[in-house]
Amino acid sequence: MALFVFFTLASPGKVLRALRMLNAQRMLETSDVSIKEVVAQAGFRDESNFLRTFKEIHVVTPSEYRAQYIHGLATCTCFAQKQVRKM
């Protein structure tokens, strides 16, 4: 595990959460499935935790993010994309 943290600069849990969040973000951008379905398909166990975490990262709710993305206003400086780019 020390090598994993050395190369990714994050714990395995943080990287897994980041990948799940990135997957959820992409689903919001490319599909019209419900938020509950996004939560389930992205691998989150708890919808309220997902909603809170998503809003901390994106400053908007998943529904607001989807609406902004459709209108070309969404931007992401989220932890998930930063972590994936480092790999």
C-alpha cells in the first residue's frame, strides 16, 4: 500500500471514491438516468453521502450540474479528475 500512496499521492479509498465520482459525473453528462440510478451504477452505497460529496466538489447538486452541462456552463476542477490525471 505504501507504493500505491507513493505513486498516486492518495489512499486507495480516496482514489476509488474519485473514480466513482468521475464515473457519476460522466453519467450525468451523457445520460438521462435518474440521480438514484447514477448513485447505484457508480457504486455509491448511500445517496445522501453522494449528494453531499458531489456538492462539495462541484458546488452544485447533481441535478444542477446536469442542467449546467446541457447548457454548456458546467466546469469541473474536481478531485476525481485531478486524481485520474495523475495516474
